[in-house]
Amino acid sequence: MLLLGCIKEVSDYELAISLPNGLSGFVPVTQISDAYSKLLTKQVAQGELPEELNSLPDMYSPGTLVRCIVTSIEKSADGRRSVKLSIDPKKVNKGLSSTALAAGMLLSGSVLSVEDHGYLIDIGVTGTHAFLPHQKAKNYIKAVKKGPDLKVGQNLNCVIVEVKNEGRVVCLSIDRSEVTASIATERQNWALSNLLPGLVVKARVRKVAPLGMKLTFLTYFTGIVDFMHMDPEKSMSYSPDQVVKACVLSVHPTSRVVRLTLLPPFLHPGGAPRQLPGQRMGAVLEEATVKAFYKQFGAVFELDDGTLAFARLKHLSKTRKSFKPGAFKEGCKHKCRIIDYSLMDEMCVVSLKHQIIEARFLQYQDIHTGDVVQGRVLSLKPIGMQVKVADGIRGLVPSLHLSDVILKHPEKKYNIGDEVKCRVLECNPGGKKLILTLKKSLVQSKLPVLSNYEDAKPGLITHGFVVCAREFGCIVKFYNDVKGLVPKNELGSEPVSCPDKVFYEGQVLKVMVLKCEPQQERLLLSFRLSSKPGPEDKWKCTPKEKQEVKYQIGEIVDVKILKKKDNGLEVSILKDEDNMVAWIPTLHLSDFVATSKLLWHCLQEGDVLPRVMYLSDKGEHIILSRKSAMISAVQEEQVVRSFSEIQPGMLLTGYVRNVMPFGVFVEFPFGVTGLAPKVSMSDKFVTDTKDHFVVGQTVIAKVMSIDEEKQRVLLNLKVSECSSGDSAAESFALLNQYFKELKEIRDLLRRGEPGICELVPGKRVHMVVQDVREDGSALFSCSSVTGLTVTATRYHLGDKNIAPGEKRKVLVLHVDALTSEVYVSLREELLKQRPKRVSMRS
């Protein structure tokens, strides 16, 4: 079947064609012309681009009319039909012979070669050579602005100027003035076997009906004009025997049915249909007025700007059963959304379906880089996952982006049809290219999206993913293929000797922009997000001269608190004649982070702390530690005093010095430090390192490997790897130390808040109900303790109905001395249960 179409979109591999009556098709790159296909074959064979081969976007523009022939109709798995077309002149003009050619004929041609005085044109007629002189092409070349010359494979609308040697040689013109003036006449000897779409004819109206008209043209031909192709300004004034100008739209090869159009833009060969303004696509219209309803096809609407739109039957209601014809009488108003524009009908295509009106995305242009979208898994392939975002919109999740870690068997995690939440990495509407990520760290990120170099301002902190880790540092990529370098000295606050062992491809990390040169697309980054000093560095002694150090690392001293500061205690070492001043960071008051904060809260200026260990001398101040695990390790010589003493497999006690996105830096007594990479931090999968460790936390680390040349240590913090063997004894020792420190805290609290010490977890006391909240929880008060907030959640009230003023027996569950909050339970199974004493057999 021959059709007149209009190029809608151009990509490197196909032309998307708008066809009459809202249909569409595509022309593959192999169906342009014989000469162009030969150049493609040559490129494949030689592996390099021939000089005369141009891409489709270099030759074709949206809005250009072309003659097409249907080569096949394919049906996809979801039931959609795909119309495959060709614009090859040998197929489009196959009905023509050299003897049938006549001056004034309008037909399709394709550039075969570029010669000194013009162009050889392939018109698809066997035995005929067609030539286009430069003089007849220069105005067209200037108008289309596709370069100084026509290109091999370029499709042209040609008019025959002269026929020589009984049709063996023809001279052509593509001059706009000659093509536009061309009208098909009886003298050109057109027949049904060679009639071409795009021919403009003078026709006579034979019959006018509600769905269209019947015309006669070129004396013997009969054609049909449907309701969509009648001139809207004259649709009510057509009458039998009226002479009109018409353009051939399609010719059916077997039924010989010829369809024509009376729309003005098609009545001048070489013209172009009107385009829809970009902002109208996807627009939701509150009131569209029904102009006509056709029970077999759909309805025509008049939009708010006076233009006409068409909705197919399936788009008038959610289902066939819910369709009500009575709602589409002339004058009825409906809410709709513009979902497409048919260039060949010069008419918007609308839908009244609620799910389409409310849809977030209708076309690739609606999607922006950084958008979080829902999709459905269509297929899993080695290159990644294909995801359906909406009807007609599909994206690719590369295999690197299927998860925060590389998946060896993605089919075990994802199934066809699964709903997935993705984030847009890159969107190119022109090429219908959509790249997505499923990495949770990127999908859930609240940081700014970096999608162009102009936005990369120094100091900007955002998420990126590692694409390369080498000796020089890491290459990190962001959105829209923006990428930058993290040099080796910016990989962390501690030196990283082997980046490829610490970082891995696809790893998501926070990065900070140091410098950007947008013109050169150069971006310098850092994993060191802040230059803020650590807890120990915030306090500095102020003597003008450096204090003379009298103590050795590991030495035990008693100290007196001089001053409490936000992040630690300023103390003086007792029994020192010079009253040497030192510093205990808050997190060095205990092995347990929560206990450290409680101790700081309870201690007062003037209190004496016994058995504190001399940890380090930073030059300007002395650091002390009260961590019992570290003190025991030093006293039992379970430490290394220098790098030369470290051996792989050693278990060492230290504390977290810094937490980075890629791992944790651990410092040991005597100043030796090491790095535990993200993969070696926990037996569980680590998404965010800060969820697993905090600065100052006491840890036991296993030495994995050492680099003697660069003096670097890699560590393992997995619990399964860091046990000395008797894990039960270790656990009880830690638990015993924890309760010992809790007792110390209770003793300290009795000085200022004696009442809170009376409430210990597991104790049963009587309290009075103060209030019952809307969420079902209740507040209590106790006569022996004041200044506390005592709460029982809805669950812990059990099935008891309580009222303010009642006295109830409760079980203390938890006491938070820092916030002065107590949590209790009224559940019978807890109140009846008796505590069991736990002991460890030696």
C-alpha cells in the first residue's frame, strides 16, 4: 500500500512517520535507498565510516512529506501493531516504466551520486537515468539548510522537466516554485497501477455523506475523502459537482481504493503540515466540546483555541462496558488530555481516560534528569534491565545500576512484571534514550542533582558513583554523563595507598566539588566533605610554650576535672607538681558511646577520676582515655608500638577515628592507624557507613594486610572475624563492664537527682495516671520522684482501661537520665514475671 507520510522524528537508525488517520509507522535505516544501503554495507565491511555516508539526522528533518510503501505489519507481544515502511524509490515507484514518464510528472527520487554538474538521481525506474542539474537544486539546498550539497540517500520530491530517448534519460528539478506549481493532468498518462501519493489533482464532488465525500479526478479515477480530511472551514458548504483541489493520500494495491485530502497545506506539493506548539502536548483541557460522534470510529472535539481534536473509541471511556454514547451528543463537554498530534490529519489526538489525564509522563520530553519514577520490569539482559515507565516510554537500567552492589544473578532479585522505583540518570528525548538507576543510595538521595558542569560550584556536596579506581585516584560520575576526578590526596582524611582495593566500580559516595572548568568539562572532587577539626582538635591548651611531657603512653594517672566543655573534660593530673593540664574527649570516658554521654552529664567540676590512661601527645595538648578495653589491652601488652610489629591476623583494640563513605579509620594506642573498607566493616550489607559506626566507638579489629613500603594497614571489623575464640567469655566481660559503669552513673546521679536512681529497669512501683493521649499512650506521675516524664505506650497498657487519677502498678522498662524520660508497662505477663539472675561459670 502506498501512503503519503510526514516525518515526525529522526534518529540514527530510523525515521518515525506520521500517517493519515492518526496512524504511524517507521522507516528503518536499511529502507532509505539502494545507494545508502550499499554505503552502510561498506561501513560494516571496512569497519570505518565512508566519507560520503551521512547520518539520517544530517539528511532529514521533522515536518517533511515523503511517499512511503508498507513493507510489513508486525505484532508485538503486548498486541500492538507496528507498521514498517520504505521510502526506497525502487519500491515506491515500482509501478512506473520508462515509457510512462512524461514532463510535469511529480515523483520521488533519491540521490545516487554527486557529479561535477549536478546529481544522478535514483527514481526507481529500470532503464532510466535521471539527472538533476545544480541550477535546479540550489534554491532547495539553500532552503533546507542541510549543507552546501545534497547527500547520497537524501529523498527528494522531483518534477520531470524533460524526457529524452523514449524515457531512457530524464532531467529533473526540485526547485520549490516548479514543484509547488505541479498538478497531475490527464496528459501525464497516470494509471491506477502507477498513481502516486502526494499528487495534487483537480477533482469533482460526486456525493457528500456524514462520514466524508466521493470525488472523481483525472477523468476515470474515483476517490474518497473521509471526515478528518475535509477542510474544516468549508465542511458544511461542499455540494455535488463542485470542483475542488485535492491531494492523493493513499492508494490500495488490491482494492484500488484511492483516498484524498482537502486540507490546505497538502494542496501545494512540497508543502508541510502545521506543527503543534510544544507546550500544547500533554495539556489537560477542562472543557472540550463534542462536534461530532462516529459510533465506529470515535468523536471529534473542538478545543479551547478553536482547533479540532479526535479521540478514538477506546479513549472515550475506561472500558467498553462503561462507554455511554449518550454522553457524546453534539455540544456535550468533557475533560481530556492531548496525547498526540497527527501531522497528516493536522489534528490533536486526545484521551478522556482518567488514568491518562492523571498520568505523570506521556512522552520522553516530560521526563527530566533526576526524576524518581515508577516502572515495571519488561526484560533482563546481560547489558541490564528494560523498564516500562509509561505507554511508549521505556528505559534501560545498566547492569552496574541494578543495585548498590554488583549483582551476579539479577534474575534472583528481579522478576518480569515487578514494580521498581528508579531514578533518571540520563534522558535524551530526541533519541528516545532513557537511562535509569536502581541504586537505593541514589534513588533516596536528598542531595542536589548534578546534571551539568555549570552547576558544579565549589563546596557543593552531592552523591556520585565510582566508575574507575586507579593508582591516581577515582573517576566519579553523576547525571547526564557529568564526571570528575577525585585525586589520591582527596580520597580521605587518612592516606589511601591502593584506591582499587578500597573503592569499587558502581560504589555510591558523597563527594564535594573543589573546582570546575565548565568549558573544558573538567571537574575536581574530594571525598573529604569537611575540613572541620575532630573532637580532640577542638580543644587546645593555651600555654605559650609547649608543655614538657613527663608521661609515657599507656601510663595510668588520676585526674581532677577543671572544666566541662561541650565535647569533653579539661582535667589536671593529680600528684603532678606542675599541675599539668590534659583533655579527655567525651567519647573516651567509656567503651560504650551512650554511657560516655551519660558520664559527661553526671560528672561535675572538681570530681576526681581514677585510673585514666595517657593516650597521646598531639604537641599542643595531652589526650587521656578512660576506655577500659584499651587500658586492658595496653596493660596486657596486646598492642603494637610501631608499624614494624604489625602482622596479618592480629586482633587489636582501638577506637574509630573517622567514618567515611568508603570505610572506617581506626586508631590504636601508640598512634598506629588502619582502614577498614566498606566491604569489611560488618557481617551485614553496609549501605551507609554512618549507620554502623560512630567516631570514638571502641572496636576490635583484625589486620587483613599491610603495605610496608607505604606503611598502610587494611583492617576487618566483621564480628565473625574478630573473635579470639571464647566469644561467650568476651560477651560477659563486656556486659559486666557495662553494668559496672551504670552503677557508677547511678552513684553520681544520687548527688543531684536521687529520685531517678530509685527507678531501675525491672522494678515494680505504684504510679498515678495523669493523662491518656489521643494516640492511646498514657502519662504517669510518681510521688517519690519529680521532674520526670513517665510514659506507657498503647501496647504496654495492654487491654486495661485507665482514667486520670487512678493508681496503677507498673513495671519500669527503661530510664533515660539524659532526657529525664521513663518508660513503663502495665502488661500482666510482664508484671507477673520474676527476674532471673544470670551468672557466668568460671
